Amino acid sequence: MTDFAATKARFHLPKDVIYLDGNSLGPLPKAAAGRMASAVTHEWGEMLITGWNRGGRDGAGWMAMPTGIGDRIARLIGAEPGHVVMGDTLSIKVYQALASAIEMRPDRKVILSDSGNFPSDLYIAQGLIQSLGRGLELKVVAPEDIANHIDETVAATLITEVDYRTGRLHDMKALTAKAHAAGALAIWDLAHTAGATEVDLAGAKADFAVGCTYKYLNGGPGAPAFIYVAPRHAEVARPALSGWLGHEAPFAFDLDYRPGHGIERMRVGTPPVLALAALEASLDIWDMTTMADIRARSIELTEAFVEGVEAACPMLTLASPREPNLRGSQISFRFEDGYAAMQALIARGVIGDFRAPDIMRFGFTPLYIDVGDVAKAVDIIADVMNRRLWDRPEYRKKARVT
């Protein structure tokens, strides 16, 4: 069993703050500053360019970090070793996965997604369709209707497993099976599931998956994303972004692109070494637990939160599925003045976030949130809501990031 008190002690958590926004940005692992300092002063400072070959913890070298760290994340998402690579942003990884998938189904025209998908994924699909100009169509349906629209016209499904607004959890295995039965490929965005719920990419037979590391995985603001390609596609999926480091032999300086072997072909640009060093510090904490333990504790925390808030705050309406096995590791409530209410909560040390038009969102990360935090958060929320402490002009002024 995981010692969650020990994992919590590994994070820097500001005094008098209950941090329920790890689904947007994870907090700082205490070891991250030292790990980055070592990467800066010892590796970059002393090794200079030789760090690409001999730098890095355990002598792994900077060039090996994207696949080495990819294997550490693979354990958390049920992926086969050697089929996850780090680098770039999540939007770029979505582009890569989607471009490869639709090229593998050239006779089909539909990319199927849902209205609960994160808008950035839809923007990427729209932009790719315009660039290719070959009659492709993005079909967006209600989340609960996805299965009914998977047919022989669909080239690929593009689905974020957990709805970023409500926390609704898609059935990855069932939807992937339905896609395959129709001859389509399945792409999964794990932005709100990696580090939050148990994921079994191999067992579900997912074709592609992407995700970020700055949320539940606590890699820091702007931390690099990852991409997974199933073993059966690893040598046939053509990388749309044919970057130098995805070449079969980057240092041959060949003028013609030849894709690298397996997941290596999904590398694009230079690895973000300092950011990957920070992520390593977080993954050391993940080595102290299992996703089964994380999921069990997450359900315990979210159930207590829902029960407490609903008992104390009748003006808030649960927006997340009531059944815990149908949601991720977040709880959302609807409230007409949700933005102002969230700002009032933040001012009192309970940090969540707001999603338009009326969603107050709270993320639960068992690595550093415990039952005591939940009880305190419920008390503060009840005080703010019942005394209408949110009804002040300063809480209604919209910031650029909500």
C-alpha cells in the first residue's frame, strides 16, 4: 500500500493553501529545484555539449532522456515499453497522432470527436483539415453519442478520455473496439487521465495516445508532452512533422528524410533537457505508488468532497457524474456566479479553477491531498457560499487565465 503521507512530504505546498487545481498545474516536487540545478551547473555547466552523450542522471545522456522518461510514463498509462517518447507540446503531439492516423486511412474522410473534447484538440483537427485540403471533415457530437457515430466513414476518433469540464470518463476499451470494428483508428488524449486514473493502452488496443505532464504528473509549467504509438503501427505510421531528431540517422546529415525506427520517428526537435530534469524529480515520487492505489484514494477523496459540499451548499449543482467509476479525478459544480465564487475561494486558500460558462472545478491528486484537506476545503466552501462572500466587485473582474 502507498504511504501517501510520505508522498505528500515530497511536495512544496504553500502554507494555508489547499491545492485542488493539480488537474491544471501540479505543485512543485521538492527535489525538482535541486535536480534542475544539477542539470544546469553540473551537466550544462561542466559537461557543455558532451552532456548529450554522457550527461544526465546515471550517465544516461541527454539524447536518451525522451525515450527513457517515456518508459517511466508508460508504466502509468499501461503502455508497452519502448513505445512512448517525450518532447514538444501536447498540441504538437495531437497533430502528429492525427496526421499519421488519417494518412493510414486514406479512403475515409471523417475525424470523429465530441463536444467535451478540449478545444485545442479540435483546433488542431480543423487546422490540419484546412492544410490538407482533401475533403476531410471534423464531426463533433455529444460525448454520450460518440459510439452511435462510429461507422465506415470514420478515419479516426479523437477523444479526450476525461472531459475537462465535468470529469466524465469515456470507456476507452469499448470505444476503441467499436472504432476497430468499423475499420477506424482510435486516438486518445490522456491530459486528464495520465496520473489520475488507471489507463491500459495496451489492453484497450489503442492506436495512438498523447498527453501532457504538467497536470497530474507534476512536471512544471510548460512541461513536455508525450506520444504513444501502438507496436503494430510503430514502423508504418509516417511522422507528419519530419524533424531532424526523428530521422533514422540524425548525425549522418542526410539531405533526405528517412523516419527513425519505432517510436523514435515521433521525435521532432531538440529535447527540452531542463524541463525533463524537473519531470524526473516528479517521476521519482510516482515510483513510490501504483495507479491502483492512486485511483482507490482518489475515489475516497472525491466521494467525501461531493457528500460534504452537497450537504452544505444546496446552491451548487453537481456537474460531474455521480458514480465515481464514471468520472476522472476531478469534481465540478455548476453555479451561475462560479467565476466570482472561485476567486473568493482562492482568496481564502482553496485553489480550484473555473471553466466557462459556469463550472467550478476541483482536482484531487492523492499524492499530496488527504482527507483532512478535503474536510477543510468543504468548510471554507460552505462559508464562502452560504455567506455570499463571493459577491464583491473584485471577484468579478476576469483575469486572463481562469
